[in-house]
Amino acid sequence: MPRIDVRCKVDLPVSIISMKDGGKGNAETKAKFSSISLGGGYINHNISNSSNKIIGLKYDLPRHGEFEILGEVIRSEGAGFAARFYNLNRDAKIKLWDYIKDNLNDELACSYCGKENTQKFRACDTCGWGLNFHSQDYIVNHEKESFVSRIESKSRDFSIEEIYRVLNYVDVEILKIGKNLDINEEFVGSSQGLLNVFSMIRKVAPTDIPVLITGESGTGKELTAMAIHERSQRRNKPFVTINCAAIPENLIEAELFGHEKGAFTGAYTSKMGKFEYADGGTIFLDEIGELSLPLQSKILRFLEDKIVERIGKNGGKKIDARLVAATNRDLKNAIARGNFRKDLFYRLDVFNINLPPVRDRGDDKIILARYFLNKFSKEMNLTKTLSPETIDAIKSHDWPGNVREIINKIRRAVVVSKELAITPQDMDLDVPVHTDVMTSLKEVRHSIEKQKLIEALKHCNNNISKVARVLGISRPSVYSLRKKYNI
Ligand SMILES: Nc1ncnc2c1ncn2[C@@H]1O[C@H](COP(=O)(O)OP(=O)(O)OP(=O)(O)O)[C@@H](O)[C@H]1O
Ligand SMILES: [Mg+2]
């Protein structure tokens, strides 16, 4: 099996930034890389308590300046340790490669598989990988040829659940690439709930059926509406949004349907409504549950004969717009209270996409947090990661504000965090109580309870009434404890 990244011997100073023992603040230690590759390096420094430790690495490359990256200590070896680099971005990789290739010696052996070569400057006779290190395209070509081996080496110890998780993720990513299947590029997640949503979007997008999107606030209803439009044949026509809750009741009819000049006081000119703007495209009625009953009737009329009528105009105009509506209200409840038209509900509910709340999306919480962390860190030119406690805190938080809350908390954390790794405090999250502590407390309680029961039974010669008196509990409790501990 050839090595995936070329390694070279170097003598490169590096500062290791690690958390001080006790977790308070950072310590910076000077050391040297004695060998380095694009994937990691060996550092001549004895690091204490080293396994799985995340560290920062700061080094200066000749011609390219200073870099600060994240790494993980993978093992102590000799007088130093081997580190793996984390998420080296493309720019840092290209510059590091520039440095590595200048330090490669001119051996005839292949830098990947070690076999002697006759055609050193093309591809290895044995493993077939490119050796033209000085070509401009070398790095891109190598990333391509080593892609599958890289995945293989990272996934060797995966459990079947982890394999499915990766495959689901790959499916979603592949759906986004080419074949006109591109869901909005910011639709992140690979939980079963979200995969179902993607599948419904794919099914309904090419049709003209009205869609009702439901879900709690911040779950991505507007994003879903846009994804439907982008994947429909109307994608080059307007996508018009109107938030029914944000416009005062007396203005919304004119907003939606337009008006003629002089139709009411203040109507100095005639005005086109949103439905007319959306002709040929999609109209997205956000918070449709907030519309008044008379306006609901006008929407129903549009759904039935595609006619919209400006205020003050006799006769309507035929409009070809696809209607997508969203609400975070329970419309059935609104119908029961007389606030929503049943017939409109059934017209809309023909195709309902319900967005699951983030708390039911499993590991999507982490995928979303990492996605926005990368995005905001890049915007601010920073490198940040999530500490293990933060990952636990994200997993156990309920996320009532859903994706929007994740976005806000990560945005805040990137700004306030002082360390490389974001802490739960940076995100204003509670540190979860570890369930293993709870379990062990429970276990301790059980073992004491059992021990005391055995002692009392022995002491009282199995006389249940006496045992109950000695332990200060009722007789039925003694029976149920005996049953519980099989005594
Ligand atoms: N799966 C997702 N991946 C990435 N970003 C998402 C995802 N879902 C939602 N977002 C982002 O979260 C924010 C909230 O989403 P959106 O506005 O679509 O939610 P909503 O359900 O319409 O919320 P509200 O009911 O409050 O109007 C937006 O910035 C959106 O881009
Ligand atoms: Mg919305």
C-alpha cells in the first residue's frame, strides 16, 4: 500500500500551542519538525499526556510567511511525537507543498511506495502514482489519484453505523453535483428526516402542485420553498416571497393583488401585486396562517381558476404562478377555531413537507454547527474548531430556535472565543452532565440497597415485618425489593 502523502526530512521551527494542564489558558512551546508531509509531521518534542490531544501549530515557511493550523497528536515516538494536520485549507496546502517539494531528495525510489523507478519524473512503475513533483498541476492530480485511498485509510475502523452516516452524506453531496439536481447549496444535513425532505422536494419540484411547508420556526421553510423553485422548470422566472405576518392587515391585499389608480384614498397610481410579479414563476406565501379570512378566499379563487383581481378593477387577469405556502402554526387548530378556511387548507395540504425540528435530526446538529463554524471562521480569516465538551453540549441542547439558533450561537462563539477550540461558554450553552456519572450513582445506590437488604434479612431471620421495621420501609416495599434484586 503506497503512502498517501510524500514526506521529507526538514529542520523547521514550530510553536506548539496547547491547553495548559488544568485547562486554563494556552501554553506555547518551541520545537522543530524533523519530517513533514501534507497530512502531518514528526515533531522533536516530548509532549505530556499526549493521546488525542488537539494542538495548534504555528510555523514560518520560507517565501510564504507564517501559518497557524490545527493538529492532533496521534502517538508519542522516540523523543517526540507524530501529529496529524486538521483541515488544512487549500491555500495552506499549496504553500506547504511548495516547501516540501524543495526539500525532497533526488532518490530514485518512489516517494509513495518506495520501489526503484526508471521513469522518475512521470509515474511510478510499481504503484502508478504521479511523481512529477515540479508540475504546476501536481497537487490537484495527486488529490484526485489518492482520493479513494485517503477515504479508505480514514474509514478502515468505521462501524456499520458510521459507514451508513458517511454514505448518506455522500448521497446528499452527490445529489447536489451536476445533473440539474442541485438543491440549494446551503441545505446542510444527512439525517433520515432531512433526506426525506430532499426526496419530497425532488418529487414535487417539477410539478405545478401547490405545496404547504410546515415546521417550527427556523427549521428551513423558506430554504425549502427556494429549493423547490430552483429545481422546477420555473427556475429562470421570478421567485416572489411575501411574509403575510409582516405586513399590516390593511395593506396586504394591495401587496398581493395590486390596485387600480383611485381604488382607495392614497392610491394615486395603479400598482402591480406580488401575484402579477410572480407570473411564470413561484409565489411563496410565508406565514399563510396569519392571513385574514377574506384574503384566504381570494387565494382559494386563485388556486381554483388562476385569476387575480386588482383592488378597484372589474374582472381579473390570468396568472401562471405556482403557489408555495408555509406556516409554523397548527392549521387544523386554526380551522377548529374558525380562523382558517378548511377548503383552502385541503387545497394546500395536497402536498405537505414537514420539516423536522433540529432536536430530532441526530448528528445534523453537529454537521450544521461545523458547517457554519467553517463559514464564519473563513469570513473572519480565523481557524476554529469545536472542543469535545462543546460537541457534547450541542448534542444535548434542545435547539428550540432550530437552525437559526445554531447560526446565531456559532456566529457569537466565533466572535467571543479566545482559544482555538470553541467552548460551550462561547456558545452560551450549558455543559451537559455526563450520563456515565449518573449511571454510576445509580449503580452505587442499587448496590448499597441490595447489600442492606441482605444484611437485614439475615439479621431478622427472614421475618419480613421485622426487616421492614429495621429498614424503615413498608412490608410491600421489602417484597418488591426482594423481587427487584432476586433475593
Ligand atoms: N438545513 C439547513 N442547512 C443550512 N442552512 C439552513 C438549513 N435550514 C435552515 N437554514 C438556514 O437557517 C435560517 C433559517 O431558515 P429559514 O428562514 O428557511 O427558516 P424558517 O423555517 O422559514 O423560519 P421562520 O419560521 O422563523 O420564518 C436561514 O438562514 C437558512 O438559510
Ligand atoms: Mg420563514
